[in-house]
Amino acid sequence: MTTNKQILESYDYKLVTRAEFETACDVPKGLRERAAALSGEFVIYDPLDDDEGYLLIGNDAEALAAECVADKELGV
């Protein structure tokens, strides 16, 4: 069975910890600044987008993944 995280990754989204997000080399310029105003342990972002790109932050990785898959209608 395919997980929501696998679905996200198949569309090039990344689901990472906040620490991984802060050190990742593929975060679009300006996205970290937007993320700084939000709290949460996990981050979903699109490394192929820009500073206005998709950004979702929260404390439950699976719930975030499910929300992104539903919002973006991925894998439908």
C-alpha cells in the first residue's frame, strides 16, 4: 500500500523534520523566512517552487501528509 508520504514524494514534495528543512540545500530562497513565523516539528514544501510555494508545517507528519494529498488532490 502506498503511503501519503510516498505519494507526496512522487510529486516532488518533501516531508521532513524542521531540522532537516533548516539545513536542506533545496529549499527555495525566501521559504525559510516564511516558515520562521510558523511552529511545528515537520515541514512539507516543494523544492521546485519559489518563496511563494507550497508550505505546510505541523506536529503530526502523517496528518500533514494526508492533508497535502487531499488539498492538492494528488494520486487521484
